[in-house]
Amino acid sequence: MTFRALWIISHDKGRNATTRFSRRFSTVEHRAKRMAGSSYVAVPEDSVVLQLLLIELGLSDPDKPYVALRDDCLNRPRPPFLELRVDASGKELLWPVLALLQGPLILACLPLVDVPPEPRPPLATLLSVSQGLTFLAGLQTFLLGSGSKPDGEGLASRLGMLPSVLLQVCPLGTPLDVPLPGPPATPTAPASGGIQKQPAWKTGLHRGRATVSVALLETVRSMQYGNRSRQDLWDVYGRVTCKCEVEGVLPNVTVTLSLPPNGSPLQDILVHPCVTSLDSSVLTASSVENCDSSAFSGPYKFPFSPPIEPFRLCCYTSQVPVPPILGLYQLKEEENQLHVTATLKLHESVKNSFDYCEAHLPFFNRNLMGGVDVKVSSGQLDVSKEKNRLVWTLGQKFPKSRECTLEGRISFTGQTSGPSDPLCANLTAYIKLYFKVPDMTLSGCCVDQHSVQVYSSAKPRIVTTRELQSKEYFIWNSTGSAPVSSAPMMM
Amino acid sequence: MESDLVQRSSLFCSRPSSFLCETSADLFLSELLNELRDDRVSPAVKVLLLTPLIEHPSLLCGCGGEGETSLELMSVFSQCPPKWFQLRSQLLVALTSVLVCSSSRASQDFVELLLGVVQDPGDLSGDQGVYCVRVTAWECLRELESCCPGLLTQHLELLAGLRQRESGRGHQGAVLLFALTLRNAVYHLTQDPHAGAENLRALLGANTSVAWEADQDLRTCSGSDALHSVVRGPMGSVPTLQTGPDCKELRGVVSSLLEESYLLTPLSQAALLHRLTELVAMVTAVSPALFRAQLLRLMGTFEVSLLHSTLLLKAAFTDSLFSAEDELFFLRRLLVLSQHPLLSSAHKLFYIHCVLRFPENRPISFSDDGLPVLLTPQLASVLVPTVFNDGSTLLHRLHLLSLVHLEEGEDSEESQGVAFLYQLLTALLHMVESGATTDLTVTFFRACFLFLLHFLSVERCLANLMQRLAQLYLRHAHLAQHLINLVDRVQDRLPESDWGIGLLTALQEVIVQAPPTQFSSHLKVLSRVAEEEVIPQQKTLHFLFNVVRSASSSACGRDNWRLGNEVLVVCRRLLVHGHLDRLLVPLGDILHHMTCHYGDTDIRDHARLYHALLTTLSRDKLAGVLTEGGTHVKKQTLCCLMAESEGLTRALTVHQVEGPVLRLTAATPPPQESEDQSEGEVAADVLTALQTYRAQFSDPSFSSSFPLTFRLLHVATPTPGFDRLYSVRLHFRLTDRHYESLSDVSVPCLFRERPPPTLTLTLKPRHALPTTLYVSALFSTEDGLTWLRPLPDLHITFRQTLLPVPVPPALRLQVWEGLWEEFEGGGGMVSLFCCQLEEACLQALIQEHFLPFLVSEVSQQEVKVLHFLSPRSHVLLKLHPQEDAVHFHIATDTAQLLPYVNAYLRTITSRGHTPSSQDHAHSSQDHAHS
């Protein structure tokens, strides 16, 4: 439940790697030494750790095609759970090292092994490993914000705050909490008096008008092959984010998710730790077993006592009968030209009102485009010759028929070769759809304003929103071989 | 100055070893403590200056300084105003670090201090600063109890009371400490065969003193067993406490802690849950059903550590808490989590580990890869790897799926699952063929290895894979090393398989038919092929001949040399091939052709040597010459490049000795020549004496060096073959810039049975400061080989740099007087060191340490001492016995020496002359002039 050391390293694809921050927890190291006895391996100095981490993460010597230590095919611990070979003979192993790679940063920590070290215990028996994951993920959000690209100055100032942040959340190697994103606040002394104790995760109290905002965001992914021999795939998952500005030390709020009468049950529900109680029926439906149509299908009640900052109340997956947009993509090679046809059809159950809807048609492993003669039945087409990509902007609406087509010819007569992707050899190609539909969900799931209950004196303002967005929505060329993305049902 | 020390602190933290080569730990520590005491230094800077003490307390206060350091820190803490709460918190953390790592006796005071902070009732109303410090104090207490289980047992009742009073983070700290202390106390009881319900009740009740006498000192902490978690999955045995059925008190405490757990942050909740799991596991009378109320909440969470602690709960209690239905539900839950689209890939991979090691109620095996029985291929199918996964995810999933399908047993040839995994492999291969990144290529070869490791019996796939890899190589010869590595690993891990041989044969086949390019890669592969006796080498020879013939006709210098070398590497392998007799003629032809026609002279020479060896030596002798000393192959670097005969080069190579052979110890210097008394005329006055003294330094070489004597001897445990050494040459390397570089020292011979020789090392200081020298020895053994071995580092101590002043004895007092006046008048630094010494002790001290440096009579009231430090530094002492203490007045012209003087005086006055309890009576003051 404790770490021996912590490192933050910045690098540029393996180059110019530097240790930006490190912390050794000497008292934990003292324990590690006593517990491991003769199998104790000391933590090397930062520069050594840096090199070893780069090797194990496959980042060292980015210019060399093969480095024996880095590229050995042997079955070894893989990121994020690493083992560092401290000496040349490979006998002294520093294990388990957790390392998260995010953009230009490597965040790593060395959890304490609090069970006898020989024989090596499974990772799943060490509570400090999962604590390390949580802590590093929190640290990552603290340093980089929710995006993955930090600006240099922002990162530097965050790193500067780190010593005082650590003094609060992990002064002696045992993480008490994750670093909170946003400006570091010194914990305010809890309000005294009253029967209720203030929770440790609540950094302050809200005063003023009560407001509860609940946002439901559903995401749909799809792989469509346009091929009878292969089943199209799609899935939907949703997350409910809340921001509760409610007075009181431990206010009670209940949010209820409900489905339309014929909706299929929400599956794989995961909830925030602030949810106080759960009905067992909420958790029964799961995507890893056959769906039972008689299963519980709501309403899903989540009673909780909110933290002060916005948080993800719960998430779920859902099985919907059809994908929102059905596509067909066909390419034919015709004497130095590529004949392209594509059809997109919006399902009737989906509201024909988008925030945006775009189809991207990239072409890889070819020379740059020469002549492009492509027509679309609706929307507009942008040709990005330097990227070998067509961008078909469908805008806010599909036409009345809910169907639109693209057809034409492209010749790749440029002198230089365009972008490459090993996945897309020959006629393997795809259309990727990007869209967002406000005020709807595919599963039909919604949060009714009136179902949000707040047990407090003042009547709160309640705001609920929902929207649907796409992610990894692929339509593969049906005349080429498309990569398999999921197993057929194996009995 | 401040920022400089801050910078040096961070330098120290990142590279402590090289930092301490240049500065002594004592010196650095005293600098840090000085700054911490200094009121002018801002609290923010002081916070940073505490970092070295927090991160490396044992390096800084390793040799007995921790008691004093902790007292210093405690006094800084007591003087620190409450508004500087960050500094106060950091001080508590630093104190904890120093005390834990040194197990000092001051710990009891510190525990009292911490208990005082957490009990302070004045601040419950909400002073933020005080609250922060209190939260830190809770955490420090928890760390002390973790490092020294049982330390706080006697305060359990107090802690229970404070837990009720606290709120927010303070409450969290109190709960964690209380649970840990209780856990440790119960663990202690389990170790006592006579302990029972009585003791447990006493522990939780008011009267803890009857429970037992707890260890209350960090020094007497019990062994490391108590530190280990007692929950180790189904195989570990848990120490238990037999209490009979009645355990109401403990049950009450555990359930109240569980109810409050909701108030803790998820990370702390997980830790608390784990502590309580341990506690209930040790007391069998408490039913684990206590946890039931929490289970649904815990299994529904997306917080990884909470779910993990639930998994550990399952490991500890199996079917006494989880029914078969619960168990299946839990496993499904883990499978959901291990591929949930909203979790990060690191979290998902962790859940895969959890699935692999799922602690079942009725496990069938405990082997390393014992999959849970409940994990059917159908359930596992949600984790099927695809090309869209990142490398690590793909390999983790492939590993799990391979294990699942391996369970299917004999019919794996027909298994759809295996077919699917193979399909994945070919999809990856396809991507590598289309020019994948290094990352993907490496992933592909790792996936191949994993597949081979599990499905060696699925011959149809394996034969196909072999052919496809050979075809892949044909298009991407730069993958040669990946392929060789794959073959090596397969042969290593699966020695019974001939798949590796098959792949090499297939590679040989494609290479000889390949168009004549990429020779370098091809030759690398062929040299690996040549290691296999079962593979016929005729095709290789044919290929080599073509290469040599085309290379001989072209004329490009450097590449030609390289190519020739690569060909020779293959030839060399063939020379030791098991079926050399069949290769004799064609190999001879190739070597002969190279000897006569190759463009590069160097290559021609080597080819000639090989040709000569091949044609003149019998096969056995040839193998003998070329494989002799095979174990040393890796030690030769440059020679390997030339594919030389190792037997010939071995004698020319410097070898590394594995273990220690020699060491240096300090020796008493040979008696110095009696000093010339004749010049000892009494000088007229102080000024003249000083002038006479100073005039000597116009010669730059005057007193610019000093000798140190050492003995060179064998280490106690003999290494066979190293008892008689010849031509020993010692090389000294500096670790800092305080000294001029040293010349080597030679010893003609060194025999274990003879007395060790005495060596004199002449040190020429730039600044007379203590230092460390790296020493290495180069020597020959009786068999004529040359060896290199580093010796233990040589430390030049401050004492060793002290010399008598280079002036006739009669002038010394005047010189002393003159210098003293000068330094005191602003030309140097003065300082005072006090300590309690009895008269007899003082006399002994003077006799032992100051006799060569005395300038006054010992009997006098004041004793004057003059140290000279080459090249031009002085340390003057005036010993002045007072009623209660001896005052050591110090004057010097070199400020950097003061900390060393202090440390030196502290050492010699505390060693044998003073009882150690008077340590704290030391005090020192520095006054800087200038």
C-alpha cells in the first residue's frame, strides 16, 4: 500500500529524456530492506533508472532498428508493469515498477512488496500495485490536465507545485489521495460541530444557490465490413457526469437513469465510490454473458453524497439493435485510377440533427493524389491532397431520404509517396465517421429532471443534458480484406 | 548562498554518490542545519532544504549523527511559528525519516511530540495551518507504527478517542493509524501461544498494560515478519488468535470502522479494508460476514484499488464470504473491467492479471499459470486480442487466451480458438510486411514467441508460420536479428523442438536464392545457420563463394573490409562445424580465393591464417585452437571484431578478476629524520619569525606535498591462482579537484606468504581537504595472464592531512602567535568548540592527538596547537580548560576547513575520553570576519 520511489520523466519519443522530478521514500525503503532480506535490491540513482525505464518501454535508441536488451522477444513483464534489470548479469531485478506513458511524460513508481518476495508473488496479490495505478493516473491528470498535450510552461509550474502537493497527498510514500486537478488548495479545516463528519475527499463546502448538473454522454463505435461473410459490429457506452453544488457536509442526492419501455438493459454498470448503496439488480446485466431479455431494465437509482468537484457518477455499456449510420464503401482499381463509391444511410430511429457529421476517407501507401473527380449527393467535399485524404462534410442534416452517396475516380499520380499505414495495404481502406448528435442517446437512456432528488432545504436548480458521439466508427472497403477486430463467438 | 544550497540539495538527491565524493556528508549536513536554524532564510527555502534529509537520511546521518540531527530539527520545529505550516509539516516528515532510518533513541520524544500535536484540542475550531500539521502528524505516527509494529499499542485507547473527535482528513489519519495499531497488536498476540480472549479484551478495553509490555522503542522493534501482509491468497497460512466464540468488542470495532470507511478517500478506504481483512483473518472468532454489507458497493465501483482490496478480501476468506454465485459474478465483473471502453489501458491490463490469478473458492492447482476453472473459453472470448490493441494489451491478451486454449488439450489442432490466434499472428505479419514501425515489429516477434511457447503441438500452424517468416525475411532482410533472436529463444525455452532448425533451414534456402543484395544481413543469418550441425552447409558455402567472387572484383575500400570480415565470421563458424570433413574442399577454396584475390590486405591476411589452420591442423586440433577459452569470448571486444583466434589473443588481453584480490591499509609512517635543531636560534620577535616562515613559500615547491604510507596486501579469503602476483601497478584516480593527479605506484612482486610491502603515496593538494581515491591494480599471475581489478576506495581523512608546521621548533610559538593575531584580527575565521572533559582525559587527548603539533608546554594553563595543511593552510587551536568545560578556540585562514575541524574535534573528544551521554554538551559557534 506504499511506494518506495516515484519518478517523472519527460522525453521526446525516446530522445532528450530527463528526470523532471523524483522522490524516494526513505522510511519505506527501510521497510523494503528489512522485508526483502537477502533478495533486497536497492533503488539505483535517477540517471540509471531513467535509462532502464527507456529500455523496458522500448524507447531507448530510437534510431536503431534492433537493440538486444530492448527488443528481445522473451516473455517478460510488459508495460505498465515492468521489471528493471539493475545489473548486467540480470540477477538484480527491481520489481514491480509501474510506468505510465502519456505523450511526452513517463510517470513511474516502485510499489512496496509487502509479502515474502520469494517466490515472486503475483501482481494481483499486491495492493500497492492498484494503488500505484490510481495514484499515477491522478498524477497524470494533475500534470497534463484532461488533455494529453501539456504546454511546457503549464507543466513546469505543475511540477513546481508537486513537492507541496506530495506533502499533502503522499508525504511518506503511502498515498492518502490522488493529487487534485486544478489549483492546489491547502485543505481547509473541516467544519466542526454537528453529528456528521466531513469526508476526507471533500475539500470544502459549497455555499449559495444549489445547482445539480447531470450530463449523459453516449459513445458509439462500429466496424462495418459490407460483407455477408462477416458480421458488422457496433457497441455503445455511456457515462454520466455530475456537478453538484449543494450545501451541507454530507448532502444526499439521488440520480435515476431510466430506459424507454422496450429498451435493452444497461450493462456493465460501474459507479463512483461516492455512491452510498447499490441494488444488486443494477449490476446483474453484463456484456460477457448472454443477454437475458427478462433482466432488470431500470429505473437505475444512484443515491450518493457528492464531492465538491465534477465527477463521473457512473458508466455503462448497452447493446442496441442497429448502428446509427450504416455505410457501404467500395474501391476498385482501374488502370492507375481508383474508383470510389460510398453510401451512408442514417437509421430512422436517429434524430436527423447533428452538431457535426464528417466522413474521412484516407488513402495510405500510395503516391500523392493527382486528379480527383468525385461527386457527392449531399454535403460538400474537401480534398486534402498533401494528406491523401477526402473529407466529406455532411453538416447538420442528412437529406430527407436519409441516404447520401459519394462516387468518383482518384488518380495517384503525384511524384512523392503519401502517408503510410501498415494496416492498409493494397485495397484495405476505410471511411472513418465523426459525428455528434445533441439531445439523444442510442440506448434511449435518459435522466429525467424530476427524477433528480436532492434532500436539502433549498430547492435546487437541476440541469440535465444528453448527447451521442462517435468514436472509432469505421466502414471498411468491402472489396479489400479488412482486419478482424473481434472474435467470432467461440464455443 | 541560499539558492546555491537549494541547487546542491537537488543535485544531492539526484546523484548522492557523486555528490558525496566531492563533499563530506557531515559538512553538507552541517550546512543544511545551519541554514535551517538561520532566521533570515525563508520558510519556502527551508522546506526545500529538508528534502535531502527526507530522501537520504541514512547517507547524511549514517554514522551516529542522527541523534543530534533530530534534536536540531525538533528545536527548529519548536521555534517555527504556526503560520509556517508547510515547513512544520515538512519538519515532521523529515524527523520521521531520520529517526526511522537510524532507529535512534530520540524517537520516544518525537512520538510524544506527535501525540501532543494530534491531541491539541485548541484548534478543532478550524485553524487551517494547525489542521494541516495535525494531518501530517497522523501520517507520521502511522509510518512510525508501520516501521515499528507495536510502537503505539499502549496508546490504542487514546487513538480510539481521538478518532471519534476528528473530522475530514484528520479523521482519515486517525482511522488508518488506529486500524494499523490494532492489527499490529493482534498480530503480536497471535505470536504468543498463551494469548487468548482475555488479552484481546484488555487490548480494546481501558487497560492496555495487562496486554503485554509493548516495544516502545524504534531500536527494539521486532523482526520483519510483522511487516508482511498476512493475507497471501489461498496458499499462505495466516497466524491466528484463538479466542473462543465471544469477540463482541472486536466485532463492534471492525463494523464501526467499516461504516466510517465511506468517509475516507478511495485509496485510504482500500488500505483500511485491507487492514481489516488482515485483522479478521487473524481472529477466527469474528465472522467475515461483517464485510457482506460492503460487497455490492465495492464490486460496483470503478475505483481500481477498492475493487482490488475486494479481491484480496476474497483471497483471504474464499467461500466463507463469497458463495459460488458471488464468485462467478466477481469473475465476470473482472472480465468486464478488463475490456471496458472507459478504463485506461493500464487499468485494463491490471484486471487481466487479476483474472489470471483469480482466487477461487475451489482451486484445482496452484501452479504458476493455473487459470481459474471458471474461466471458460466463451467467457475469455471477450479478451481476444486484435490488431487494434496496443502492443502491451495484445501480448497480455494473447498470453491469457493461449492459456485458455491450451486447456482445451489434445484437440487444439482443431481448436477454433487456436486458429483465431494464428489468424491474428498472420494479420500482424501482414502489417510487418507492409512496413511496420519498430514497435509493432517487436510486438509481432513477441507474439510469435508466445504462440510457439504454447502451441508447439499445432504443427500445421507452425509449419506455415515458418514459411511465412522466411518469406518475410526475403522482403525485409533488416529483420535478421529479430529472427535470430526468435530462434535463440525458442531453442533455449523449448529444447525438444526442432522448429528453430526448421526456420534456419528455410532462411538458408531463401537466402541462397535471393538477389545479391543485403549481404550483411544474409551473412549474419548464415553465421547463425552455421552453428547448427544438423543443417547441411553446402548451400551456405556456395553463397559465400559468390559473395567473395563478386566482392573481390569490386573495389570499395571500407565496405569491402566490413564485408570480408562478415564472410570470415561465417568461415570461422564453419571451421568448427561438426561435419567439417564434408565442407573441407569448398571452404578451402573460398579461403584460398580470399587469400589471393580479396581487395583488402587485412582480410587477405586473416583468410590466409584460416586457410593455414584448415589445411595444416587436424579437425580436433582446429576445434581446440578455435574454441579454447570459449568462455572468455565475451570479454574480448576488439579482438572479436577480427574473428581472431581466441587462443592467440587471450594472452594479450587484460582480464577482469571477478572477486576482490588486493587491498590497501594505512600504515604508520617510518620514523622521520630527527629534526635539525641547530637552526633553532631563538628569533627576535613574532613579526620576524612570521616573515622568516612566510619567506619559505616563495619557493612554490616548498611543503606543497605530503606523504602517506600504506600497506598493500592480499584480501583475507584467497582466490586460487592469485597468491603470487608480479608487476603490480596501482593506479589512483581522483574523485574531485582538491588534489593534483597521482602517479602510478609499482610493486615488483607480491606473495601472500611474505610480509606486505609498504608504499608511500605523495599527495599534492590544491586544497587540503579530505577526499576519496579510486584505486585499481593491474598485475600478472604465474600463468602469464594480465588482470585488472579495482580495489576498495581509499579515503584520505582530515586527520591525515594535518602536518606539523614546516618551521624549526624554536620558531613555532612565535609563528603561532603571529598567525593567531592575524586571523583573529580579521585575516581569517575564528570559532569555538566546547566540551566537557576531565583533566586526565584532556591530557590523554593531547598526548594522543596533538603532541606533534604542540607549540607550548603541556603543563601551561593554555595549550597551543598549530596544524599545517599543505599547500598553505593553517588550523590553530588554543585549549583552555574552564570550570565546567574545555574551550577549544579555533582560528584558521581557510573557512572551508571549519566544519572538518568541528567534526574532527567532536570525534576525538567523544571517543574514549568523554562518556557518550555528554554528546549534547557540545556546542560550537562560528564567527566570520572579513
